[in-house]
Amino acid sequence: MAKIKLPKSNSDHFEQVSLELALKVPLRPVQSQVLITVFCLMPKKMFPLLGRFLLRYDLSFKVAFFKLSETEAEYLLLISGRDLDGNRPIPKFVLAYIENLPYCHLFHGLGSLNRGILYLCEYGFEHPFAIGTLIEQAIGVGETGLYIAFAEDRHHNLLVRPVPDFQPESSLLQYAPGFGARKYDFVPATESELESLSINLRLVDIEPDFSEPVAALFLEKLEILWLKQLLYHLPAALFEKVEWVGNRDYLFLIFGDAESSAFFPFGQAFKKVTSNLLIPFDKEIYPHLNDQQLDDVFCVDSQHYHFVTSEWHRELPCVGMSRLQQLLMIDSAIKVEFRADINPVEFSWEDSEVMTDTGGQSARVAMSESRSADPAIPEVVQFAKGAKNTQDISGSSDVAAEKLKEYGTLLSRQGDFLGAATCFSLAHESLKAADCYAAAARELELEFN
């Protein structure tokens, strides 16, 4: 086939280059196209399938119908979004779906339906001519028609005159209920007919988010001794931000701000799930309830902190706690009274939509473990901010020192130099502690400079 020689200026040589001649020129592929509107040419028999698909994804369309022969009928759809400004691009998955339908072809268009001229190029391709200029010149001389240019099936290129009329989708769609319309008289159920739904709450393991603040630490015997030694190394300002309550066997540290907990590299960490309910830092309550439901389930009141694990439940008064510096002056055998007026109880929770009035009693969730008034405190599990694993801490002072050194090494590898320095200091490894304090100082200097 002879090559078509393009004139230097389409505007000066319109008599040599026309839209009809442009149909004979091969299209060239483009990398990607974002289309606000798109045209789809398809056989009439494909319209029900594609029409339902477009309506399902909230796309509007207009339809033009024309016959290429006595038996061959074609639908041409003009597809667009339904938003008010009309600038929402057609989703890529919609274009891919239509493109893969048999006998269906996608086009992007240039021209004006109001002026009766429209040039369509197959989706994924563009015309090497300046089609916009040719269309303006064609309008100037009164030329009209629908030009359809295929990419690979160029022998199917079409010129239809005049441009078919596009009808709105509403003129072709008919709606009818696809389900039975049985009628019932509503009779409300009585309260005795409503059944409650009991759901078990669980504490599930999660990957801790160390960006969240630690609200409290739970310490046992050996850790309490470490704490007393650590107090001599802490900054003075910290003593006003940490409170404690406990005895010689166990102790709770309550932090006034998020930064305070970073100075304590041992103990079991707790986080707040409501204002007064705390659970282990590496746990989550499932299914998820809102704050009020959680407070009702665990009998949380505003005067006490409620610590809940899968093994035990403790309630501590929110007021009357001691300042941190008092640990240096008061013997560790101090006795602390906890509330002991709560009897063992099974919790059950009724679905909120079918709950009935129970005389002011709060809804409860059935827990797998019932709690007593004075539950046994379990063996402590080491859980420190910054650590990626857990370990038991027990044994003689020599064994404890070795474990502190191992734990200090672990924290230094993770970049927690302040925690590592604390562990080495408690293990009487002064040189290693000094190195870690220096590394922590360098980090602070880099952060503030």
C-alpha cells in the first residue's frame, strides 16, 4: 500500500487531507489514557450484559443505534460517570472489563455531537494527524459524520452519515422487582420472646506498637530491688511524674506522661484501653467494644485503676499513691490494702439490640475465667519497651546479673541505649554502661541539632 505523504500544514492544505483520508492512516499506540468519557461499539445482543455492569458501578450512558447491513445491528454507547461536575475518570477496571468482552471495542472521541461530527480512535491508540484541526476545518465547510478508526482491524473502519442520535439510558431501561412482594402485618415481640446473645471476650496477642505510651509497669520481687538501685540514676524531674503502690512482693508504677516509662527497662508493661482500664501492652481485647461497654463488663469505676490480664485482675485506688522518691525512704515491707469486697462473678453480655431492662444491672460478657476477690499474682514475664522478645527473670543475684547483661546487650542492638545503660549499671558493668550513656547522648544531640 502506498504511503500517505502528509502536507506541512493541515490548515493550508485541507483539500489534500480530510477526515475521510485520516481513516486510512494507521493509528499509533500510547502508554496510558485517562478518559472522562469513553465510547463502546458492540453488537446489539451484548447490550443487556454491559448495561447491567455499568449500572452496577454507577456509570451513566447514552445509546446510539445503527445498522451496518440488513442483519448486522450495532450499538454505540457514550459512557461517563454520574458525578455532578462530570470530571470523574472512568475506572481502569471498567475499561479492562469492556475491552475483554467479545465483539466489543472501546474508543476515545474528538468532535462535537451538537455540530454533528465525531471522530473515534480505538482506546490505547492515537492518530498521528492533528484530528482536532481537521474537525474544525470540517465544521467550517459543513462536513458531518461519524468516523470510527480501529487500530488493528483497519478494514473495519467506518464512516456513518449522519451521526446517529444518542438516547438516554432511561429510554431503554425497564425496571421490575426481581423478588416476591409478600405482605405482612407487623406484630412486635414481647420481652420474654427476645433471646440474649452471650459472647466470650478474649485477650489476643498482637505485635506491640512501641509508639503508643506505656501507662503503667507491674514489677515483682527482683525487679523491685533493681528499681531501688535505679532510682539513684534517674533525673530529679522524673520523681514528680511517677507514682507507685505495692508491697515487698509486687509493685505498680503509674506514669504521668508517655516519656517517663522510657527510663524503666524492666517490668510488665500495661496500656490504657479506657480511662481506668489497663491491659498488657502486647494484648488486645476481642471482639472490640466501646469504652462504656468495656467499663460495664469489667465493673470499672472512676476511683480505681483496673488491671486485667488473662490470669488475674487487680484494682488500685487512683488517689493516695506514693511519689517515686519515697521508695528510697520507706521499707519495702509496707502493707497496701486492696479492695476485697468483690465476690467471684461470671460475666455475661447481652446483645445491645435485644437487651431488656434488668433493674439497673449492667450488661456483662461471659469470661472464660472467673475472678476472685484476691487472685494469685502470676510469675512475672519480662516485657520492656523496645524489646522484641520476652524472658523470665528469676534466680540468684549472679544469675540475675548475667541476665541483666544479656538484656542490656539486646537493648543496645535494638538502639535503646538508655535502657541498655540502665541494665549494665544494675549489673555493675560500669564501662559498658558508660558507653551506652554516651551513645544515648549522641543520639539526643543529633535529634536536637
